[in-house]
Amino acid sequence: MNARLNATLDMPLVIPLDVKLMNMAATVMALGCALLVIAALVWWLLRLPLFALAGITVTGEVEHNNVVTLRANITPKLNGNFFTVDLAQARKVFESVPWVRQAVVQREFPNRLRVHLVEHQPAAFWGHEGEGRMLNQQGEVFEANLGDLEDEDLPTLHGPDNQSAQVLVMYRELASVFQELGLPMQGLELTARGSWRAHLGKRAVVEMGRGTPEELKARLQPFVQTLPSVASRNGRKVAALESADLRHENGYALRMRGITTVDPQQVKK
């Protein structure tokens, strides 16, 4: 009798499947409720007035933007508080401000944003007069109030927007070549056909044709070296240049003020 009882007591207790399922369901529900409570608590904490954006610290380059005005114009466009504000969207808002090339936006606990600005450094006017567009030192096109520009003695460059960097590089390569003539290069144009046209002081125009910077400089060298002597032989100075066309294979065509190839007597007849 005792041996049979001990054997019965040593047998493992078998829990029915439905009880196991009920226990699992109860555990899952308890965890779900706990997570909901935690989420609600976090939601409540994130929306405390303590974390509402109270200000923006602006650092970096603000030469063309007043910090107070910048804050006043930007703050209404920012949505959310310290935790929920979209930093990528905030960066785009700052970069939409005139003169701002790049903005880095960071959170500053508990309720501020810190923004570091990099401004466009103008290198040239771009396009037609009055468009208000410029190129920065990287050759990128940007729009700004030209009244804020301190240095108005910038060249004017033209060309397709997607080739603006190439135009700026070409200008920098050729400006020193024309400077040898004492004719400052005031503008450069890349035409729709891919040809280069330089605008010099006194409204002179030089057609240079197509090519790389090296090819154009090689084409310019004979012109630069011979123009002073050609002008002198005709009793003129280099500044009398009106136009030149370097697209000829073995020379260049030239027009200078006060010099004509037409006989005045033939004109009278």
C-alpha cells in the first residue's frame, strides 16, 4: 500500500493544454497592458511644456542674415517639440533662407535647437541682369538679394545651369591670360552650341570657340602675344579692341575702334 502511494506521488503533474493557453494569454495581456501604460507615460512626458522648443542658438556664418530676424522667420515653420521636431525638415527650412548654403541642426537638451550655418560666398553674377542669381565659390547657382552684396565688382557668367561649375572653372583659367593684355575679363559665356565667348573691358568680345581650358589657352597665346604689336602698327592701343574671332585655323579676325578696311572714298560713291 505504501509503495503504491509513493509511486503515485512521484508522478509529474500534467497541466491541460487549455490551461497552458489561458496562462500564456494572461501573460501576453499583462505585458501588453504594461507596454501601453509605459507608452502613455512616455507620450505624456514628451509633451510636457518643459520640452517645448524655447529657442534656437545660431552659430557659424551670419554675415548676410540677422540672427534675430532669422529666428523670427524660421521658428513658425518648425513643428513639434524637442523630441518630435524633424531635424531633416528643419535643415531644409534653414537652407531655404537667402544666402544660406548649408545648415547643420542639432538638439540641445532640454528645449533648444543649435544650428550651424554656412553661407554662400559669391564668386560671380549668373545669367541676365536683374535675375538676382549668383554663383558661389563652388560654382553652385543660388538666389539672393543683390542689395546685400558688399563686393559688386564681380564677373558676369552665362551658360546652362547644369554647367555652372564648368563655366566658373573656365573663367578662373582664362582671366589671368587676358590680364596680360591689361583687359580685365568681365564676363564669360558658354553658348547653347558649346562655344566660349569672353567679355572684356570697354565692351570687347572675343569668340574663342569650343575646347577645354588647355585648348583655349593655347588658342589665346598667339592672340595675346601679337595684339599689342598689331594695335601699335595701326596707331591704336590694346584698349581699342572691339572684337576678335579666334575660331580661324591659322590666325584670327580683329576689329578695333577707329580702324576700317573700307575705303572712305568708296563709301561716298
